[in-house]
Amino acid sequence: MAERVRIVDLAEELGLSTATVSNVIHGKTKKISDETVKRVQALLEERQYVPSMAGILLARNDSRIVGVVVNNHEKYEGRVLEDAFVSSSLNALLFELERAGYFMMIKATQDWSEVERFASMWNMDGMVLLGFCDSDYEKLRARMHIPFVVYDGFFQADKGICNLTIDNFDGGRQVGAYLKEMGHRRAVLISDNDICMDAERMAGFREGFSDGETDFLEVPMNREGRRCSYRENIERIRACTAAFAVSDVYAAEFIHFLQEQGISVPGEISVVGFDDNALCENCFPRLTTVGQDAGERARMAVHALRRLWDGETDPIVEALPVKLIIRDSVKRKRY
Amino acid sequence: MAERVRIVDLAEELGLSTATVSNVIHGKTKKISDETVKRVQALLEERQYVPSMAGILLARNDSRIVGVVVNNHEKYEGRVLEDAFVSSSLNALLFELERAGYFMMIKATQDWSEVERFASMWNMDGMVLLGFCDSDYEKLRARMHIPFVVYDGFFQADKGICNLTIDNFDGGRQVGAYLKEMGHRRAVLISDNDICMDAERMAGFREGFSDGETDFLEVPMNREGRRCSYRENIERIRACTAAFAVSDVYAAEFIHFLQEQGISVPGEISVVGFDDNALCENCFPRLTTVGQDAGERARMAVHALRRLWDGETDPIVEALPVKLIIRDSVKRKRY
DNA sequence: CACAATAGGTTAATCGCGTAACCCATCCCA
DNA sequence: TGGGATGGGTTACGCGATTAACCTATTGTG
């Protein structure tokens, strides 16, 4: 373990006080001669001075840590960070926070008291919350005592919570409109009723797809038995020519099911997903889906935190735009 | 921002000194009356005392942070954390570190001086390195001044570096033996020559697959043009009945290519991957692959760190066992 | 009885850094 | 010549927790 170089060491070596060295480090050089500044800077460089966050944290109560809390929902079965949406979010957040000079600490939990401890122990500057929704609202309000941003979740706009989301409704609408325009009249809707934002996506789809002639089938799904419910509803599914799954993972699973049944995609049934996961490019056929720009959202998250730090209190509630990414899993239907 | 409850606050309220409160917190109760212990504990509970890591860090130089550094290799194109192997590793590490009472800080970089700063600023207790290999060895040795474990990478056993890996050779061997036993005689090998451990997997494959009658084709791949080189070699590929891709992602990509060409999998060509990524279950056909237990590896990593902290210096160099997971992408070949 | 041991604490220094308050020598100007 | 401004720093304390050294009163012991 190499010995840490401290400010006092440098000060001593230069015959200066720690205050002077500290001031040079922070650019408060108004009252220091140019020559002294240069000497200090040279030694900082030579000795490769790295500040100890322990001291800074204690002295200024400023940790430069942003905690990212991921809702460790049971549906992930203990593998939250493997979820394609979660991992792409973390990736974007990591780079964006680093760019802004912050450190990222991750916690995966459902237990709010843990989150509270976590934030408090480290004097976090802020937090980013992933995957929580309205039903967690009371806990959030009551227990979070530091600036935070909901990165993904479904919150009513009027709750005063800074909430970055994507325009789920519009995404669904675009899919609906696209499938209708491609000549489809009967579609399967695949979702998980437990997930709050699925409802938005489906509502959007209905608006985009519905007119006098179209019709859709909502296959009721339960978590354990998604495949089972496909099997039970196979005849009704065969009557459809298209499907909208509210997430790519469901879409891939559904395509898999169809292929097992010998139903060709998109020959007999066209499928559209949501999220633009990595898997879209690797499955066959390549999946048409709704894409969100993770980088843009992460930038918004950091921007929103900055505003909170600056004392701006009225929350940003943004529904970031979303767009349909057309690949190979939808075919025009001709009658 | 809720006011922090400090030890002095509790001490004052109890009419005790901070030393006593601190001692109770740490279970050093030999010289404290039972009654006092109870009073202190009751107040700790009531006031929900959460220690400040800033103070602890400064006083004991003990951060309980483990830094996880991911090699931000260009091949990831800025999306490291989205890589299936990386994300499953992070997931396993996160839970394992939490269980052991440590906090995880992530950094994605290729720049060693940054890693050094990172570790030094936070007085990290240890680090876990992902995705580095022998060529980084000198930097590692010269610059890392804290205990660290190579979680995944390819290092010579004799370098004295604590290196957890999987038995890449044996994985390849199992695949080779399996394909041979399934009657295949000509196979395509798909790999990326830049990745150090691919060589092991391929060497294992050769050993498992080769006998007088078998033969294989190594399609030379360059990163930008994997698909291109498939296209160029299409005739030679058609002459094969099986393929081994050294990672699931390559396998999925290859299957995709074959399906585009109208070649059925596994009807005409059987495909085996490596890693047991999430995508294996979702692609069609479900991918036969070589699986590694991420949880077990993470446990080993924490165990290895513990040993280093305990002063045990001879490094653990483990090649964790690996097993073939048979799904639907391989078909028996009959002549 | 003298002295030691023990119980039950307390005091004060320390960790590394930031910063408000202070200090001294010059210089300037009326 | 007296007083303020300015340049170029220094001193000293605070942040929260840990811990070695110290203290006092009571009990035990030969």
C-alpha cells in the first residue's frame, strides 16, 4: 500500500501552510503570488497528489456520490442488473455521471429503510431511482431526504416528483398506427398487468390502432405462466395477424412460442416490441420495436439533479420522445 | 434534508461520553454496565442512528468500498454494462458484496491512472477487475496498491495475480466432444482473435472434436466485418453441419445470418454458444451453450478478497468448472 | 491495613481537508 | 505622518468517529 500524499506533506515540503496549498488546488489564487502558485502546482503534479474523499466529505459534507437504486422486483428473480433495460440505463448513467464528475454507487433493493441508510451513510449528493412507481409514492416522500430523480417509473405528473420517463403512450400509439397502416385488423396485446407503465403503452396502442374495423385480443398473462396462457389461447391467437408486446423480452418470448408452434413470423403473424434492447438485432427476424435514447435520458437525469442542487424546486416531469424502429418482424397484410 | 444524528448528540442526550456510545456500537461492552448498554442501544434504535462513513473513513481508514473496474474496451462501443457477461457479473458481485457488508462502486475505463486515482480517493478496501488480460499485467503490478482480484480475464497462473476464471479449455472440449458424439464431422469455429480467452475455448474444442475423421473451418473474422466474412465464406460454411461460437452473442448473430440465408438451424447446421446468456432462452431455437455459474464466481471473488485482507498472500488461481447446457440448437447428424 | 485489581467510565488526540478569521509588511494618498 | 488598502500569506477550528491513555471509586486480598 503506497503511502498517501497529503496536503500537509506538500505544504511542509514547500515551506508553506496547508491553507495555501488547498487554495491553489481550488483555484483561489487571488491572494497568492504567481510564483508560489507555480511551485505548488508543480509539486502537486510531481507527487501525483490525489485528495482523500474522507477529508473532503467531512470538511465540506459533499460526497460527489450519486446513488442509483434499482427496484429489485421479484420478477427479476435476483437478476435485476441483467435486465436489458436496467443495464442500458446503468450504462448511460455511469458515463453521464462520470462526465459530470460524480461517482456512482449502486444498490438493488426493495427495502426503503435500506435506501435511507444507504443515502445517509454516504451523505449522497443525490439519487436516481429506477423502476419504482406511484404505489411507492408515500414512502418516497416521507423518507427521501436528499434530491432525487425518478429515472424510470410511472408517477402522476402532479406529485411534485422529478420524473423522467419516455412517452409510453405515444410509443404505443405509433405501433398501433403502424400496424393499422400495414393492413392489420386483428392484433394480440401482450403485457404484464403488474407493471405500471404497460397500461400507458397499451392505451396508446388502442388509440393508434382502433377504428371501426380493427379489433384486438388481450391475452391475460400471469407471471409464472406466460407461455401457458399463450397455449391456452392458441386458437384466438391464430385468428390475429399481428401482435404488440409491451417489451422486447416478451416479444422475443412470444416469437419463440410462435416458431415452436410452426407459425411463421412475420409471414403469418407480425410482432412489434418495445425498448430497442440489444436482443432486437440478434433475434430472427430482427425485431421492429419502439426505441428510447438511453443516453439522452441519462443526460436529462443529471441535468435534473443539477437543477435540484441549484435550488430549483419545481420538478422536471419529462416524457422523452420515442420512435418506431422498423426492422424485419412486421409484414404488410393483404386481403 | 433531515439533520444527521451524530454520536455526540446521543452521548449528550444520555449524559455519557462519545467513547462509551462508540464502544457500545462496536460491542466493546466489557467495561460498561449492562444498564448503560441497554440505554445506549435503546436510543440508537429510537433515533435511528446511521453512522457517517466520512468519520469512519477518516478515523479508521476503512471504507468498506470495493471498486469494480470494467475494461471499457472499444469493442463495446461505449455500452460495456450492456454486455450480457458484464451485466451478469455485476449483478452477482453486487449481491455478494452486499451480503458481505461492502459497497460497490463501478468504473468503466481503460485508463489505469484513472483506476489508481479512483482507488486512492476513496481508500478502497479492494478492487475487482473485469476484462483485463496479460498485456495489462505490467500496469497492474506497478500501479495497483490495494488488494485486487481479477474476476475475468486471462492471466498466466504464475504471475502471482489472484485470478478467477472459468475453465475455458474444458468448456470448449465438452462442446467438441458433444458435437462429435452427435455425429458431426465438419464444424465452423467462430471467434474473435483479439479476445484472449477465445483461444483457450478453441483449443479445448480442437481437443474434444478432433480425431482422424473430423475437420473444422476457422472463418477469419475482423470486428467490423463478421457478417461480411460469413458471406465471403458461405460455400465453405455450407459444407459444415455444425458450428461452435465462442460466445452466445456470436452464436446468435451467426444463427441470424444462417436464417437469412435460408439455412435451417439446427436442421442443416447445429450451433453451440458459450456463456449461457439470457438470450439463449429467448432466441429460436433455444441455444445449446456452455454455462458458468456467475453466483459461484462472485462468491469466490469475495472469498479471495477476504483472504487478501487476512494477509494471505499466495493467490487463488481458480478455473471454475463449467458445464454444457443442452437446449434445442443441436441435432444429431445421420449419414 | 496497604495495595492491587476491577468496574465503569472519561479525556483528548487523531485522521485529511476546508475555510473564516487573522496577521504583518508595504505602498499610497491626503 | 497617520491611516487605509493591498499583497501574500498563516492560524486555528470544525467536520464525525475511533481509541489509547487516563481517572476515580469500590471491592478484594494477603
